Amino acid sequence: MIIRQLGSEIFEVKSESDEGKSYIVNLKERSCTCPSYKYKGFCKHIAAVDEFVIENSASQKFK
């Protein structure tokens, strides 16, 4: 997934299945604008952003 940080805890995640579509993940609220989040209360976009944040914070420590 392509992830872009928009703010301190706001991220844009490009859809893998619908080109041109993206979703907004708010880590502070643990929310996403995708349809799956509305039904399940969690989604793969939140998990992807969690991983993105962990990977980037780890790489910053070694620079």
C-alpha cells in the first residue's frame, strides 16, 4: 500500500483494489474512512499505517 503522512497522526492510504481511491486514517482516533472500518471497527488500512509508523520510527533511530 502507498501511505502518505498528512499530519502528525493523519495518513492517506491509497486503495489497492480501486485505483484513484484513497482513505484517511486517523491514528489518534483509530479510525478510517473506508467501508470496511464502518462495519468492522478496524481495517487493513489502520494495520498498514501502524506498520508504516513502526518501520519509519525504527529507521529514524539508526540515521
